[in-house]
Amino acid sequence: MAPDDGHALPGRDDLASRRLIERYQEVARVSREMVIAAHREDWDEVARLEVECQARIGELKQAAMIEPLGAYEQRRRIQLLRVILRHDAQIRSRAEPWLLELERLITLPPRAKRSG
């Protein structure tokens, strides 16, 4: 075991912890790409990226069950989760007006449906 020279990060700094944090970073990256696509109103790309994000989250959940994090990695995980949640809020704020407009276009008043 190597002596603690004071330069190591606090908490566990092993390969499994780093891999798990990298998975969170990857989810954050994909969610950022979703934000960019939503700002372009490229909803097909948002949907494609959402599928990718869901797959990465599934992998992340499995890995999280077997790869415990130390205190430092837990703090980093929380930072990344906050970023992901901000991205989600930005995507929703862009998508909701579009969805409301779509709903308005699809839902015709009862009189308009009868006259045809």
C-alpha cells in the first residue's frame, strides 16, 4: 500500500469509482446534446438522444449497485446530477410550448369537428 503523500483526492480514488463518475459525466454530456438539439427545435434528434440517454442511465444504475463511491465521488455525483436536472428543465421549457401548440392544433372545437 502506498503512503499517503497528501496529493490524493479525498475519499476513494479507485478505478471502479472513476468509471462510475465517468458514466455520470457521459449522461450529462448526452443531456447537454439534447439541450442543444431542443434549442434548434430538432425534436427528432432530441428523441434519438433521449433513447441513448435512457440506455446510459440503465447502465449507470447497474454499475451503481456494485460500485460504491467515496465521499469525494459522492459530491461529484451530486454536482453531475444537478447539471443533468438543469439540462432536463431546459429541454422541458423548450418542448412544452411546442407540445401545447401541437395539442391546440390536434384538438379542434366540437363544432368544427361536426361541420365537415
